Amino acid sequence: MLARLPATALKNAGVLRASVSTLKAGSRSTGVRFASSNARSTSNAFESFVNSNITLASASLLTVGTIAWYTHVYGTLPFIGEAHASHLSDEGLHPPAYPWPQQGLLDTFDHASIRRGYTVYREVCAACHSLDRIAWRTLVGVSHTADEARAMAEEVEYQDGPNDEGEMFMRPGKLADYMPPPYPNEEAARAGNAGALPPDLSLMAKARHGGPDYIFALLTGYVDAPAGVEIREGMNYNPFFPGGAISMARVLFDGLVEYDDGTPATTSQMAKDVVTFLHWAAEPEHDERKKYGIKAVVLLSTLFVISIYVKRFKWGPIKNRKIFYDPPSDKGVH
């Protein structure tokens, strides 16, 4: 049968087969070319994403945040050792965290507790510790009225002068005066406390690691010294104090003071109230700062939204416009 076909038909069949094979090869090469171009574009996009400044900044922030969180929770990093000039036990037992009402983001001090805390300070702590940075006027509107604060200030006599004769004189206190110290100077304070100097309590809630938690744990943490721990005469054992030996003896006992509002004066209640008072003394602006912070957040958020709107309103038409070039037509060419 093949013999009957003309030579022209055989030639045409050969050409058709060659063209089909050429088309198949071309389609295979085009598919390979398209696949390689897609892979190349994906690789370029990934490289641009990795090398972008936003990616590097995000990775850096994530790393720093992770390290900060780990050190906050666990104290140290596992691959970095600590070097201490003293033993860790010399730093004292770490105080537990207590749920203070003023620690919330929008919470304020318990002002009734501040008033009770001042009662504890005045009747117990003021015998040895000063409060040099607090004036009588600071109590007005916080824990006492102006008349109450003025009456308490007038109970104390302050040296003033000189008068017309050039002599110093004593006068009743005023709201502008600061709370008087228990001792006239440092030497008298050391002489009255077996050589130990009672610290000023104005900034004590901020000056100690742990803040209010440390002070509360210290006031309520007096126990007998464990076996093997020697405390010399005149010292007291408190595991929350660095070194364990503290000159101040336990000063809070049940029923030691009488509150005006009838609150039971237990040891923990008095410790809680005086710690709240000392925390307020260290940060008298605490409540006002949070109120101003809320106002600032609301104001800045509003301004931010307005600025975003203005930015989009002003720059939207400029960034989205299209510019076309319409070349002039050459009328001389026909």
C-alpha cells in the first residue's frame, strides 16, 4: 500500500512529522523557561523581603523582647554566667508579689489606707525615721483636710528667724513646713540606735528592690534564726533583709494603734497601710500622673487619626494620578 502512495505524499508526511516534533520541543522549552522565570521571581521576592529594613528591625525587636522577657521571668540567661562580689544569700530572700490596689494601669491609691498608714507612721515609725521630703500641705486633699493638716502642723514648733532683735525664735508649724525629723542630726540618730542610722523613709518605696513588696515582707517577716545562723546581740533575724541580721526589732503588733474608722489594727493591716502611705510619699504625683496619662492618650490618639485622614486626603490624589505624554503631531509630514 505504501508503494502505491506518490512520492509527494511521503514527502509531505515527513515534513508534518518534523513540524509536530518541533512544536513539542518548543512547548517543552517554553514551559521550562516559564518555570525558571517563576522560580527566579519568587527567589528575588524572598531575598528582597529578607533584606528589607522592616524585616531586620522586626527580627531585632523580637530578639530583644524575647531576651528581656526571659531575664524578667527567670532572672538570668542560661548561656551567660553571673559574677557576684557576695553570695546570693547576702541579698536577702526575694519578697513575694502582693496585689496592691494602685498597681493597675488605671488604678489609684486607697486614700483611706493612706490616712491609716500615716497614723501608723506617726505613732510607730516617726520615733526613729524621718520623712524629710513631705510637707504638711501634701496631706491636704489626699488623706486629711486643710484644717486637720494645719492642726497637726501647729502641734510642732519650728525654729524661725531672726526677729527684729537678730535672735532665732520658735513658732508653731504651718502647712508649708516639712515634717520634723526625730533627731537633730546624724550623730544623735546613731547614738540613740546603738550606732545604726535609721534611713529616711521619703523615697524608701522606690529606693529598695521590690518596693512596697519588700517593705511589707520586711515588716511582717521577723522569725527566729534557723539552726546554724548566729545573730549577735542587739541584732534581729529577718530573712528578707540583706544578710539576715537587722538592727530594727519588730515594731508592729496586733492592736498597737487605734484607727479612726474602726478598722482592726492587725499586724498585716498596719503593715499594709503604712506601706501604702510610704508608697504615696515616694510618688505623691501618682494619681495625677495617671489621670494626665489618660488624657494624653485620648488626645494623641485623636490627633493621630486626624493626621492619617489629612495625609490620605492631601496625598491620595497626588499618589494615584496618572500622567500621560501626548506628543505634538507633526503637521509637515504627509
